[in-house]
Amino acid sequence: MQPTDSQNLNLSLSREELAFCGVIEELVEQWGFKGLLGRVWSLLYLRRKPMNHSQIEEALGLSKGNVNALINELLQWGVVQKVRIPNDRNYYYEVDKQIWKSVSNVFQSRELRILEDAIEKVQNIQGTLKSSDKTERVKHQIERAQHVLDALTTAQTLTRMLVSASPDKLARVSKIVSRLRNL
């Protein structure tokens, strides 16, 4: 079988590619994910052609089991897609070059769920407080719970808007926000 262009990838990473992968790894860790997810995602993002497990293992120096687990998790988050290359029985992986799709998948899958869970819990607490004795302390706690609920629902609304926005709309929003910073 003739090797495809995809099989002839130069798997060695430049200093800049390694640095970029490191930046994304740190960013992903700050969001509470495994840093290696960011490293694999950024490697696939930088490459022009999809990569298979062996190529990812070699490029990043990771074990087969580690790459398999990381790819499966990235597939679950919807930030990596599995593709086939003609005349090759291996699966290859690529990311959507529109970064916002990856970010919005995570926001939709995780951040909205976290906000919805917090809203439900605060509403339950507020309901319990409203059904108890109306001491000054309880009235104050109901008021404070409402402030938190307002902030959470605002964050939920903004997150939903961000997730549903197209990349061109986001570019316009970014320009508006930049202008607001200069005020």
C-alpha cells in the first residue's frame, strides 16, 4: 500500500509548536480539564492534515493508552472528529479550524450545566427560606440569595448568547467590547 500524504507527516514539533501546545495545555488546566487534552487538541489544530493515534503518540511522546483515553474524551466533548482516509484502515482525528465551535461545545456541555445546577440549588434554598419564619436574618438571606440568583441567571443568559452566536457576530461583539474598554 502506498503511504498517503497524511502518513508522511513530519512529526517533530518546532519550539514554537511545543510552546503553543504548552500554552493551550495550561489554559485547559485552568478550566479544570486535564492539561494533556489541551496538548492533543492543539497539536491537531496546528496540523494541516488529520493524525492517527500512532502519529499523536510519536509527536507528543505519550503512551498508546493515554492517547486513546485523551482522544475518546475529546470526541465526547465534540472538539475532535474521527475521519477516514481512502485506502487506509486507521482512524484519523482532526479539529474544526473554527475555534469557537470547540469553545462553544464545552460551554454548552459544561458551563451551562454548572450554571443551571447552581440556579436550581439557589432557588431551592430560597424557597426553603421563604417558607420559614420571616426574621430579619431570614429576610436578609432571601435578599442575598436573590442577588446571587440574578447574577447566575445573567451569566446563564450571556453564556447561552455566546454559545449560539456565529463567529462573525462574535467578532463584532469583540470590537464593541474593545471600544467599551477604552471609555
